[in-house]
Amino acid sequence: MMLIDPDWPAVAGVGAVQTTRRGGISQRCWTSFNLGLHCGDDPEAVAENRRRLAMHLPAAPRWIRQVHGSHLVGPEQWQPDIEADAAWTDRPGQVLAILTADCLPILLASRHDRLVAAIHAGWRGLAAGIIARAVDALPAEPASLQAWIGPGISADHYEVGAEVRDVMVARHPELAMAFARNAAGRFQADLKAVARWQLRASGVGLVLDSGLCTATDSERFFSYRRDQGRTGRQATLVWIE
């Protein structure tokens, strides 16, 4: 199994890890460490992959059913299969997990309080304000937070129509800088630039980007766009030890 440690400053008592597609038993387009139950893979293979992952964690992950929205769940609200796109906890042993295959996984940790959060941010979630809503809901000063943006699709490989740009820019004109018009008259969208801007606008004290692109790194990451929808999901996880 190949795991990646987020390259952010260590925070005492906080653990985090990023999975890759290596080290599981899934076959074909889900090869091999797919952790998503909703993408067509054999459920028994996914269950075994999740079992292997849990061996490296302090507890079984608290999976959520992501719906590209802006709902956040806290430590007392979580239940299996709950619909949400972000979660936070201040309790040891609760492992938060986000599944992605191009959307951005974003981890937050407070440098002063024992508190962590995980956010699933695709363009719809970003447009709906998932980052601001999550930061505002946390019982911590935003300036005390550090953020890590995990593997996601880069602007060169993420073409969108004007309707996506218009939704983003209507609320925050500053985000026009994240959309470059291409030769076809459409736009290359830089979701990571959008996320960085929103995190800083929300007052987050330190914002770090992994620099990892799911679309170009087929050896390590699943990519919905690159694989035309037939692909698996990697996980980004964080917890308080």
C-alpha cells in the first residue's frame, strides 16, 4: 500500500494521510486500491481495501455520502451514510474521510485547539460556499487554522463552460483570475486557485497546496475526467490522536 503524508507543518496530536490507487485488490479500471462503494466496483473488493486501510488508522473512517453540496457534520451528528460534504471533530479517535477522483480534498487543523476538519470541494461545492461555511462553523479562530489541499485536477485538464465561471464570478468577481479562456471559447478552471482564495478570504492562517494533479498522475491517482467516469476513488483522512 502506498500512502502519502500531507506536507503541512506537524500539529501535535493530529494525524493525516492521503491514499493512492496502489495496494488493493480491485481490478480493471478500479485497480487497485479503490475505496469508493458507489462507482461500480465489486463491493467485496472495496470492503477488503477499506479493511486494509483501517489497519493503518486509529479507528475505522467515518465515511460520508458526498453530494456536491455545502452541508457540514460535527462529531455528534455523524451517522453511517449521512449526506454531507464536510466533517469536523474535536474528539480523539474519530477519523474523518473524504473520497475524490478530481474534486479537491481539503484538510483543516487548528494549531491552537484540538480540532480537525475534512472538506470535499468540487466546483459545485466551491460555488455553494462549502469552505466558508465549514470555517465559520468550526469552534476555532480561523487564523489558527492551517489547510492542506490534496490531489485534485489541475487547470490544464479541467475544461468547463461559461455557466460554471459565471456562477463563481457572480458571487466573487476576484475569482475571474481562476478561469482562462481556451481556443474553443470555453474555460480552463483552476479549482485549486479558487480554493486557495476562498480559504484565505475565510481567514485561514496558513494555506498549503500539495501540487498533485489527479489527471496527470495515472500511476498514483484515480481521475474521473481522465478515465471518462469509469474509475475509483482515493481517500484523504485526518484525525486527532
